[in-house]
Amino acid sequence: MKPDAHARYEDDPTHDAALGAPLVALWHAIWAVAVALTALAAQMMDGLKDAPLAALLLMAFPGVFGVVLMVRDSVGLRLAVMGGWILAATASAGLTGGVTGALPGLILTPLAAGIALDHARVGADRLTRIGAFAVALPLLAGLISTWLNGAEAQGPLLAAVSGLLAMGAIIAAMRLTWSARQRRLAEAEEQAARIATLLEDQPALTLLLDPSGRAVATWGTPPPALSVLALTEQGLISAVHAPDRPAVSTALARALSGQSVEVQFTPRIALDRRVVMILGPFQHETDRPRLIAQAFDGTAQFARELGLETARVEAEAQSAGKTRFLANMSHELRTPLNAVLGFADIMRQKLFGPLPERYAGYADAIHQAGGHLLDLINDILDLSKIEAERYQLAMETFDARDAVSAAVALVRLQADDKGVELAAVLPSEPIKVRADARALKQMALNLLSNAVKFTPAGGSVTITLDADGPDLDLAVSDTGVGIAPQDLQRLGRPFEQAGGADQKAQGTGLGLSLVRSLTELHGGRMTIDSTLGEGAAVMIRLPVMVAAGSLDPQPSEAPPATVEA
């Protein structure tokens, strides 16, 4: 809704001044002219004595000074003009004798000026009160002048004219301020009407509550099944379904302590609906502590949240079912695949006689493809077990160098065939750890295989093993193709791969995911650092070191412990 002119000026303190200043300046100008004409007429008719003439000229001065308000209006300037009126009236009364002198009506001019100059920015009727009290100064000055100089006989006509001037000024000032007050009152009523309409037409229910939760005032549209009459007569707690009342009571207590609280509850008379209420403290200088609240119909939101929760549970159930299916299927595939590999190996070794050269090549291809497929199935099986929380770590105490050396030996042939230099940096002293030996070997094997796979001929791959306090550090670095920064965050999730299509064709994206999962099962963490085109480094840190003196003297007598994922 586009704001109108009133709305634009409602909070502008210069708005009333812009309307009232010209009228106040005009009031001052009329006063100055009236006093000057009175002095001129009296001088022409009977001739004025010096004191009354000087008094009239003095009283014209604040009128002339007040015309400045037409050019510039401010609180300080209005106070200065008010001070001029008080000084002029006091001096005039001192010259003429005040109430017993020639111009008794001029004593009331500070009151008239206060009424005319009063403004909301100065304060509620502040200048009017100042003018009323300031009347005492010219009155006192006149009494002192009469006491010192004695009373003089004065013409009644001039005294009557001064009284008429003062009364006219007071009436004009009252009329002027009355118009301004009426205008401000009309604007305030219009603004109040707009606010009331806005509150009543809002789609929510706004409530003013006492500390017990009873509605003191209400505005707006109540949610279905929430009775405004019940909230007013019985209070909020009685309108809430019993199981939700403790939560609502807690929300009321927190709001009273100064917090903003949101609570959802079921109305007592409609258990299929939900109401969302926002509560906060409401304090006024003259009121005891209360609460301000807004109530909305939360049924649709509750239904959406319930639907999302149901969908989440279903998705988790489907994911668990998928994981169980993959685990079972991996078992079913691995059994016949082992037979295929066994027969292909028999054919490669020519245990039952020679084979034609062509068939020997086929046997090698079958064995290589079957080995690759078996590795893939093993990775899927391990990941499925981890996701299904059925993977068991066979914890035992061993020398970590043995597991890493075994992994290096398995990858050595692959590295030599590709022309990649493979180096292992292992400490000379044993590194005793308590972990799953097969898992540690699998982690080292996967990292080395990945590094060799993505390192071109002539490059190098280095595996480093070291102990750092209670942690075992295993790092594999290479001088391969590297990993782009945008791919680093994705690696480590199942089936996520980096690089182009030619690189993705060399793997399945399960190796790093399995390494990360096995690392986390040991309570450790995996980090990846890489520069595209320069190589990559993967480090895993496992808190598995065995403290000196805590080794089992006869570890073979006790079976390895198992830790379920």
C-alpha cells in the first residue's frame, strides 16, 4: 500500500512547525501593527506621555522579532521570542505602573505569546505555562514602579484599548493553537483508526496476555479451533490439549523472563489441528509485566513436517534395504567369481597340458578381468557392511610395518609394469598398534593403487609410516595428475571420482570411500592435499598406538577383540 501524505509526515517533527510557523509569524506581525497603530492614534488624538509611548514601542518589538519564525522555526528561536515577550511586558509595566498605569492590559501579553508559540516539540503546553507564570513579572514590576513613583491619573480609553489588545491577542492565539491541536488530534485519530484496522484485519491473532496466560486484549483473526472467548475468560492453558500444557507453561515462563519463544500445541477442542504461537515480553511504564503473543494456524506446517519425517524414515528404510541387498548380492557374486578365477589360473599355469597361444591369452584376460571384478565386489561388500553397521573390526596388537610392507609388495608389480618408482619410508623400530590388521593393509593398498594408477610413467609414489604420540600417521604421496580444488570436497564419498572421463574410466570411486570409512571406524581421520598437475598426498591418522609396557605378553592365547561399526 502506498503511503499517503499524512503517513509521510506522521513521524516528522517539522511537519506541524511547517504548518504553524507562518500563522504564528502572522500573529506577531498583526500584534506589532496593532500596537503601532494604537500608539499613533493615541498620539494624534490626545498626545501620549513619554512613558506610555515608550511602553507601546517596547511591546511592538517582540511582534517584529516573531516575524522571523516565517523564515526559520526552531525550539530555541521560539524560546528566544518568548523571552522577548516577557522582557518587553516587564519593562512596559515598569514604565507605566502595571495594573494601575495607562496600559494595564499589556501585563497579559506573556500569556498570549505563550499560547501562540506553544508547540508539541517544545512540550505539552510548556510555553503556555511559562507565559501564565511570567505574568507575575510585569505585575510585580508595575507594583514596584507605583510604589516608587506613585500612582498617576490615567485616561480610561487607553487602558481599555490595552485590555482589548491583550484579550484579542489571547483569543487569536487560542484560536491558532486550537486549530493546530485539532489538526494533530485528527491525524492521531486517523492513525489510530488505521492501526486498529490493520490489527483487526491481520490473518493472525495478536494477544496481550497477563502472566497467567489469560488474554487481556485480542486483535485479528483467531486460528480455527482457538476460541477468543475461552482465552479471555479461562486463559491460554485451558485451551491447550493436556499433553502440550507443560510446553506452553514453559514458554510463558521464558517469555516473562524476557526471551522470545515459539511454541506449537494442539487445541483442546480440535486434536487434528496445530497452533503455532510466538510469545515475547510486553512492558509499559504504567502497566505490570505482560506478554504479547501472535497465534497462527500451524496445521499445514505440521502436516508438511510430518510428511517430511515420514519420507525420511522411508528413505532410510530403503537405503538400509539397498545396503542389505548389495551385501547379499556381493556374497552371491563372489562365490562363482572365485571359481572363474581358479579355473582361469589353472589354464594360465597349464596344469593339465599346453594350450594354444591364443587360448592362453584369453585365460590371462579372464583372470585379469575377474581379479578386477573381485576387487570391486570386495569393496562394495565392505562398504555395504559399514553402511549397514555390520562391519566388524578384528582388533589385535601387531607391528604396523608388516601390514604396510604387504600392501607395498602387492602394488610393486603394478608400479614396475607402469614405470612408476615406488618407495616405502618405514621406521627401523617396530611400531606396535592395536587395530584391524586387514583393514590397515586394505587402506594402504587402496591408497597405493590409486596413486600408481594416476601417476604417469617416470613419476614416483611414496608411502610413509610414522608414530606421533598416541597416533599412527600413514601418508601416500605421488607426482601424478593431481586433483582440482572443486573435486577435493567430493572425494571420499562412494562412487565419487575426480578428473576427466579418461581418469574416471580407470576406477569406480570406491577406494577412497572405503579408506575414509575404515579410518573413521578406528576413530581416526583422513585428509587430502593436492595441486592440479603436480600430484596429491593422502594422510590418515589413527589413534591406535600401543603404549610402551602395555603389550600382552602372550597375545596368541587370547582371541582378537571385535568392534562393530
